[in-house]
Amino acid sequence: MVKVLVACANGSGTSLMMKMTAEKSLKSLGFKEFDVHHCALSEGKSTALNYDLIFCPLNFIDMFKEAIEKGVKVIGIKNVLSEPEFKQKLEESGHLEDLKNK
């Protein structure tokens, strides 16, 4: 099962919308088993190592440097409601097959 974290500044509105978009994107890319959690950046930063994949707004990606260095896939999103962007960024990351095999 792929553990996915979606984080935004406050962890309420934007991250909930991102969570729904991430779930749609993962389903359409063929993921069968995944769990998506949404939260504020402060919680996300402290729990990042517990996840396989993190989506966050593009301007907050630097907050996850430690997680990136430890192998967590972190993807910055410009349009948090764009399913095509989520899918494109995940496909371009080069980690799609690795994550599907989890």
C-alpha cells in the first residue's frame, strides 16, 4: 500500500481539495491500494518520513528537504485542483512504477 501525504499551509481547505484530486489521479493511474492523509505543513514536515509520497503546493517543497534526502518522493503542485497536473508530475517524477509496486 502506498502511503500518501497531502500538505498545505493550514491543513484544512486546500489540503482536503488536494487529497480528493490526488485520490482521483492515483486511481486513474492504476493504483489499487493507497491511503491519502491531509494535514498542515507543520504536521507534514514532522511526519514526512512515514510516507512514500508527498504532494504539496510548489512554493512549500523546500520544507521537505530532509524527507527528500531520505528517499521520500515529494511533488510540488502549482494548481492544487488539477488532476492532469498531479498525474503529469507523478509520471515525470520517474517513481510511478516504484510506487505501484509497494
